[in-house]
Amino acid sequence: MQFTSEQRLDDGVLEREFTLGEIPGTLWTPESAAPAPLILMAHNNGLPKADPRLVARARYTAAHGYAVATIDAAGCGDRPRSAADEQARAHLRRAMQAGEPVDEIFESFVGPLVENAVPEWRTTLDALLALPEIGGPVGYSGWTAVGIRLAVAEPRITAAGFFAGGFVPRAQREEARQITVPLLFLLQWDDHGNPRQRALDLFDAFGSKEKTLHANLGGHTGTPSFELEDGCRFLDRHLK
């Protein structure tokens, strides 16, 4: 892991950009000198790590005493996109603009994205846990599809917060039954791009004995700011 830049932010959080082979990422760490628990934070459907909503969540969580890391998945953010990636995105845009069904397009696009992203997240996790300022345990916060696969594959993740707004391929909906870690599931009740019943069915499928559903009125980007506080309280119960 090579750090390529760093800056101390107004809230005392240290923000550092890094590269790990071909993987670009960002790490936020709190002011405390003690090793901090780690949160892996992924955005829905492969949006870039610099997305303002993700950065705001990461900084808030880091200021609360956690190390927070995110990476750009292959074909996302500043990473090069293949011709197949561009074609899939163009097909998806056309279908959405025409009001056509998009589930199968999402399935063919998001499924490989998850398959490719999870090994890179595990490689990143290995490198992060070798840093002296990070002491574990490890939690996850963000995109449900990647989070399900990662929590199933990675025993070091001990708690997870999932956002119901991103498409979840069929394979991950089946894997949800294997999730056993404590879980917080956030649902926007009026998210037209994510059918409410599908999200509720997914919540039912999770195998965790401790799982909590927070449902709020509003569309896809309308998650209330107080969910940041509740999310950190959830992490505190299980990681501190």
C-alpha cells in the first residue's frame, strides 16, 4: 500500500489517498493515537469513492473514532472502463429513459461488478489491518450487494450496515441467508428505483439473529442525517 497524498481536515480527521496495485482508495483516520476499529465503506452500484455522500459519511464516522476506507471498483471512478462496461451503461441509460424494465440489465451489469469487487476489498482489508493505526475489529457500511458477498466471504467482518437503495443480484439475495453478523438495514420507503417489497423480502432473508430495519419516508437520496448518528451507535455496540 502506497499513500499518495494526505491532509488534516477541519474536524481533525486525517484523509489519505492510497494505491494498492491497481486499486485506488481513500483512508480516513481519527485524531486519537490509539488503534481504531475499521469500517469498509462501499457506495451503491460502483459509484466513485469521491462521491460527496460517501465522503460525508466517511468523515462523520472517522470523527466518531473509526478508521474508514473506501476504494474505486474496477471500471468506476478514475479506473479505466472497458468497452463492455460502457456498452452496459449506455444500454441501461436508454432503457431507463424509455421506461423499459431494467432488472435483467442490472443483473448482467452489477453481478460481475460484485464478483470483481469483493476480492479487491479483501486484498485492501489485508493491507489496512497491517497498519499500526488500525486495530480492528472490522465493520462494513454501504452497498448491500457487495456487503452481502463480502460478509459471507470474510470472517473478519463482525457487523454490517446495508443501504437498500442499490440493486442486489439474485446470487446475493440467496447468499443473504448466510449472513449471521449483527445487521442494520436502511430503507427509503419511496425509493422508486428499488421496489419496497423486494427490500423487505431481503430483510426477511438475512440469517442474522440481531437485525434492525430503519425505514424512512423519501426517495433514494433522502436518507435523514440522523441515520449517521444511529449508524455510529450501532457500530459502537458491536465494534468498541
